[in-house]
Amino acid sequence: MSAGDQKNGGDKPEDMMPVAKVWPEVERAECLARGAALKWASGVFCRPEHLERLSQYKKRESQRTASIHTRLKSMVQSYLEGVGWGLEQLREARVELKEVSHALKKAGLESDRNAEGVKSLERLREVSVNHCQLLAAVSNLPRLYSVRSMVLETERLVESRRLLEAHARLMDLERWQDDILWQLHGTAGTAGSALSTEDQELVAKYFSGVGQLVDALGKELWAVVSSALALARQNPTPFVSAVRIVEREEALDQALLEERGGTRGNSRPLPPGRPRCWRACFFQVLEEAVSARFRSVSYLHTRGPGLAGHLSALQHAIMADLATVRHLLEHCVPPHYQLTGAYLKASHRCLHAHLAQVSSWDLESGEIFAVLNWVLHIYNSPDMMGHPELVTEMERVELGPLISTEGLEQLQNKYVQSVRKSVSEWMHKALQVELQDWQRDQEPDTDHEGFYQTSLPTIITQMLEENARVALMIGESLRDQTIQMGLYEMENLLNRFREALVEFGKEHRRDPSNNKNKFYLHYLLASISNCIILKKSTESLQQQQSSRSAGQLSRTPPNPLAALDRAVRRACRLVMDQLLLDLKPFLPALLTRPWLVQGDPTPKLCHVLERHLELYGRVRPPCRQRLQEEAQWLMVVEYVRALMQKRLVCRNAEERRQLAQQMVQDDQQFREIFHGLEGEGSVPEVNPLALLPVLADFIQLGDSGMLTLEVSGLATKYPDISDEHVSVLLDIRGDVSRDVRGAVMESLEQSAPPLPAGYRPIFTDILVPHSTMAFCLPTAKCA
């Protein structure tokens, strides 16, 4: 080992100490490496025979260590080379910066020396500016002298509507004005100052006629454009000239904007009044010409039928104008104008504003219908905007709705309210006519089937159906709203109709013999038939309503059928009251001893019943059957009520037989009267006439011991019979002992069945009169 190596080897432990102190991670990594190596060695050389491979492991680890050292040296060498290259670049940049700084310093010194030389050229610059001004004045003198004559000539051309020639002269004048302003601007820029206000005002004053010519030419142009539809049918040349001028101006605007509007600073400014945007003005004037058709329309000129005529005139005028635009004007303008589409948009916007104004008026139902029908059906129909020749344009142009959805809803609501007012007035008048008919001294009219009727249901039905039909011409939604409104008014009418029936009945009861009420019953029956007709009409209207909208129109839908049912019930009740009133004179003689001998009141009762039932035949089914059934119940109830009054008490078996026999005969007479009821298929579940033979059998039963069983059967068949009714029946027999009566009453009390479902009570309506008890001493037995 050399001395140098010895020196280096001796310095290693001393150098490692500071490294370990500066980077403690190195020491920790070395400790971990040593620990890992010991762990690996203890696992590999765990047995003595494993030491034979120690040399192999040592050689392999030495090669691996050498490889790692080599890669580390290569990496460090590359880093060092990069750092050296970077330092070399920095040195070169420093040298170049010194050279540039030296050159800039020399340029600054040279510039300072040249500034003194420029000052000597100021006098030459002033002479040059004066020379340019004189040159501009000399070159523009001919133009300046001819400006006034050119202006006058151009005015003459404009007045004679030689628009193209006038526009050419006007362009020359504007070009001269622009050139002069630019020369003045350039001269001022050369002199180092801006164009003075005095110069600008001088030029503007000298060329003031040019601005007036522009206004006059524009006025003539827009007059031609506004009358384009009329000119197209006569002489379209002025319109073509106007379009050519508009296109020239538009092209000139675009050229000037591209040439002068893109840069700033010393760029040439735009001429006065530019850009003119005459193409946009062209379409604006066209739209104003379209809107002029609606300016003269007033509220007074379009009232009532006039509004429909006005809308029809608008339709024909717009379609005629569109035909003129498509076939004539479209060929006079460039294709990119799309004049038909522009006219469609203008017409649509003007119509939108006009119809909004019309909708704000106080319109009646017919006028609102005309507007809705025109907007929803005519405007988009093949006769107008849906015309085959306009389909392509309509697909390309998005017009939007003519009236907004909210506006349509408001119009429909106004229509329904207007119709409702009219319907309410007509229904009130119809009801007043009906009330007057009730006072007539003749029978009600009959239809082709012989049923009583008045004009009320015909008026109401035709009115509601006609309103629904008319509303359907607009749409199902309006139809449903109209039907809903009609049903509300129908319900209100029926409520007033029922109140009128009540008053009619009260008036008749106050004076039944009044000749004015001679046909009281007939008109009650006609009212019932009217209600049946109105019910069919109501059901038909309800069926026309769409199920989806029926629940959306109102949270509390009308219920005219319930009002109809209430009115029919009231009328039927009044009819039964009249029947009872006609029967009352004969009821006191019923079930008396003269009746038992002669049977006198029964034929009279049958005559009254026959007369009433004959009139009931003039009522439409099913109320006819209902009245016949109610008359049957009324007769039986009054018959049993007379029996319960104990006008006749049997004294022996013969009288009981006679009484039962007479009751059976009466039953046969009643059945003969009501025979038609069975044929019409409306027989009630419990036939009230069947009660009379049962009571007759009970009265003539010979064995009083069988009364208990008989009463049990009677209570089973008529569960509403009470012990008071049975007690009266036993009294009428006149042969029932106290023991039998007690057994019968006890059996009745024990076997009292509940009322079955659907059973109509008959004894409940029959009150038993209080019996006057004989005086007796309060004995224990009596107590």
C-alpha cells in the first residue's frame, strides 16, 4: 500500500463521523442493512455443511456490489457533465449580454447626435404641408364649384323618382365629401395635429345638401317599399330600383366597415352617416306597411257580426298579399331576402298584437267564438297558413302561437262566462213560462207517445246541446267546460223548479176548489215527465264529457241528477197528497156497518183511483210505475188505518165472516184497478194488497187458539207490525179472551224479528188511536 493509500485509508473513520452526524438516516440504513444481512446469513448457514457454499455466496455478492458501484459512478459522471455544460452556457450568455449592452449605448449616443439635425428640417416640413394644402385646393376646385349644381340635379332626379340616377349622383357627392375630409385629415396629420373643428364644420356646411338628399332619397325609397304590393301588380320597376339601391348601400356599408373599421390610429374614418343599414330599414318598412292594415280597426266597427267579417277580410287580404309576394315580389329581390318568410313573420307579429288588442275588448260569446275559431282552425287551415304553397316557408319560419296558451285559456273562460250568463237568463225565462203554463185553463200538451210535457225540457235540452255542439267546433276542452257550466245551471234550475213545485202545492192547498187550479194534477204529472226528459239530456251531456277533463274542471262537480231526483220526489209527493185529498171524503165511511151491509165507499174509492191511474199513464216510465206503486201503498195504508180505528167491532162469527168477505171483495176490486201494474214489471217485493187477505183471514179465523200461530206468521211476513196493531185486530174480532190475548201478545213480543234489508214498512206509517180505558178500581189483579 502506498503512502497516499495509507493516508486515505487512515482518514475514512474520521470522515464518516461527520456524515453520520449530518445524515443520521445513513447510519440507520447501515444498521438495518447489517441486521438484514445477519438474518439472511443465519437462515442460509444454519448447519455446518452449508459452509461449503460460502465461497459461492461471497463471489456472487462481490459481483453484485461491483455492479452497483459501476452504475453509481456512471450516474454521478453524467450529472457532472450536465452541470459543466450548464456553466459553459452561462459564461457564453454573459459575454453576449456585454456585447448587446455596448451596442445599445452606441445607438443612444448616435440618436442624440441626429436629434439636432432633425430640427433643421422643420421649415421644410411646413413648406411641404402648405404645398399639399394648395395642391388639394387646386385639385378639388372643379368639384367644389359643381357641388351645388349636382345637388340641384340630384334633387330633381329624386322628385321625378329616377332613383337609380339620383343614387349614382349622390354616391359621387358623398365620395367627393369623403375625399376632401380625408385630404384635410391627412394634411393635419402631416402637420402633427388633428383635423380642426372649424374645418369639419366648413365641409359639413358646404355639403349640407348631401345629407338632405340622403333623407329625401330614403323617404322616396321607403314610400316605394311600403306600396310594393300595389306596385307589383302595376309596375314593379320602382320597387326593383329601390331594392338595387338598398343592396348598393348595404355593399358599400360592408366595404367601408371592412376597410376602415378594422384598425385604429391613422386609418381613414367612416364617412358621415355610415353605416346606413338600409336593408334592415327595408324589412322594418315592410312590417310597418303590414301593420298599417290594422291601425284603422276600431272597437265600434267590429262589434257583433262585424268582428267575424273583419277576420274574414283579414284572411282574404293576407292571402292575397302573400300570393303577390310569392309570385311577383319574390322575383324582384335577391334570394337571400326570403321575402315570403319575412312577410309571414311580419303578418304573424301584427296579427298577434292585433288579436291581443281584440281579446282585451268586452266581447260577447259570439264574438269570442269567432276569434277562437279563426285562431285555432282557420289560421292554420289549408285556406290560410296551411296552404300547400306555404308549407315549405312555414317549416322554415318559426312563427310561434298566434295567441299564447294563457291568452287562449282566458278567452275560453270569457266565452264560458258569457254563455253562462245567456244560459242563466234563458233558463230563468223558460221557468217563468213554465210557471205561467201551470195556470192555464187547459191540459198540458202531449208528445207523439201521449205523455204530458211542456216547453221547458225542450228549450233547456236544445239550448245545452247547441252550446255543447258549438263549443266542440273549437275543441273538446271548451266543450267540456261548456257542458260543466250547463250542468251547474241545470242544477240551479232544478232547485228553483223544486221550490216552484212546493209553492204550487201550497197555493193549491190554500184553495183546492179554485178553478185556476183545475189542472193542478195534470201539470204535476207533466213536471215529472219533464224531469225524466231532463234526466236523459243530462246523462247524454255527461257522456259527452271526456273522463280526463271531467275531474280536472272542478273539485266539486255539479250534481244535477241529485237535484232531478229531489224534484221528482217532491212532485210525486204532491201527486200522492192530491190523491189522498181526493180519497179523504170517502175514507170515513170505510169499514163501518153501512159499508159492511152495502159496500158503498169502495166503488167511489175505485173510481178516484181509476181516474188518477189513468192520468198516471200520461207520465213517462219509470215514474209512471212509481206513481202507480205509491198509489197502491197509499190506498192500502189508508185502508188499514181505517181498520185500526175500530169503526166496526164484530159481535159474532157471522159478522167476522162478513167483514172478512167484504175485505176480500175490496181487495179484488183494488187488484182489478192495479192489474196494469203487474203487466209493466214493476211489482214491489212486498205487495201491499196482499195484506188485506191476510188480515181478513186473521179476523175470520174460527179457532181462537190458533191466533198465536197466525200472529207469528203475520209478524214474520210484516215485521214492522206492533203489539198495538195486533191488539186492535184482536179487539175487532170481539171474541178473544184475556188469556188468549196475553198468550198472543207474549208470543208477538218473543218472536219480533228485525226488519230485513230492502223491506218497506207498511205498519210504521199507521198510527193506532189511543183507546179510552173504562174506569176500574185499582185492584191488585188490575194492577
